[in-house]
Amino acid sequence: MAELGEVLGPDYVPGHGTKENRAGKLAEAGGKTVVNALIPFRGLVREVSGAAPAERRYNAALDAGLVRRGFLRGLAVARGCKLTTARPIKG
């Protein structure tokens, strides 16, 4: 559990909201628009270069880790174990 926590970051806890950074979201959207305008066929370039498949593998591994940590956490709660590695998201 500790190793998963280190790699995956803080765990999700219902009821703890995260603060949204609107300026950051706008800057990100603007940056993506500029990049997409400057690099025609960006999606095709990412597929050919291997960046898109690598990102899909990364996202699949991240999802698998989150699911595994959730399963282990549920198992620990069901068996009455102390969860010393729980680090809820601060929000």
C-alpha cells in the first residue's frame, strides 16, 4: 500500500473537494489551442512517433494502480486493519 501511495499520490476521499484553478484551466486551453494551430496533424504525428500509444499505456497503468489500491484499501477496512498509509486529498 505504501508503494502504491508513493507512486499514485494522495487517495480520493468523498466529501473533500478540490479547489479548481480557473486561470490555470484557461491558460492550459489557450496553450493547447496555440500548439494545435502551430503543429498541423498533431494527432497523426503523436501516433507515428509513438507518443500517443505511450500515453495510453501510462494511463492504463495508472488506472490499474488506482483500482488495485482501492481494492487493497477495501480489503484492509473489511479485515479491520489500520490504514497507516492513508493520505487523503486536501481540499
